[in-house]
Amino acid sequence: MTSNAEPGHRSGNGPVGVSGPTKSLWLGLLKLSAGAALAGLVLAGIPAAILNGGGGALSSTFGGLLVMAFFGISLLVGHFVGRNNPSGAIGVFVVTYFVKVVGFAVVLFVIGAPEWLHARWFLIGAVTAVVFWQAAEIYGFSKARLRIYNDPEPVKDGNDEQP
């Protein structure tokens, strides 16, 4: 077996090289988390439809989609801001969170609760989406390769020999 510390060297039966940071971390997390939350909404919608018909299923779905929109906006902001200014992304996350909380509260108070909304299934759908979304985000972050150090490339000149 040979070392796999440098790109292009082989180890074992197949080519192995140095892996880089995860590309498009935020969009990958959005896709993974949205898929998990949708799966959770399907699971929550089945008993809602059985017990309270279409209104229960619609309430559960509405609660979950509201949560997904809330979390999805953050990941999209992270994607667009993080590309150009990774260190400034946290500040933008804080501002975005404040705007989302106030914005969603205003929308919900202005619109109010529709007649068809079952509060219990709305809450169950929202909580299910939060749990599934957060579990998927934790899993996605655990698999992400984040670059911690920005090590400069070694300079090769006539006096400096690399082994």
C-alpha cells in the first residue's frame, strides 16, 4: 500500500486523493432537510387525514410548510451570503432571523386563523417538520467537510526541495 496523503497517489485497489471542502453546503443541507421534513409531513398527514379528514391533513401540511419556509430562508441566505463573505454570514443570519420572526408573526396576525384550520394538527405538523428538519441538518453537518484553515500553498523554488 502507498500513502494517500498527496493527490494522485494510489492506496489499495482504487484511486484515493485528498478531499476538499463540501461544495454548496447550504444548498445540500436545504435539499436534505426539506426532503426529511416532507417525509415527516407525509407521516403526520396520514393520521390527520384519517382522524379529521382533508382539513386535518391540510392543517398539518400548512404548519409543516410554514416551518420549512422559515428554516429554508436561513439556508438560502447562508448560501448566497456565505459564498462572498463567509465570516459575515453569522451576522446576516441574526438579522434574517429577526426579520423572519417579525415577518411571520405579522403575516399570521394579519391573516388570522382560517376556519378550516385544526390547531392540533397545525401544531403536530409544525413540530414534526422541526424535528425531521433539525435531525437532517445535524446529519448533514456531521457529514460536511468544512475547511478550517486556509493554508497557503508551499512555494517551490530552486533552493527549497520537497521530499
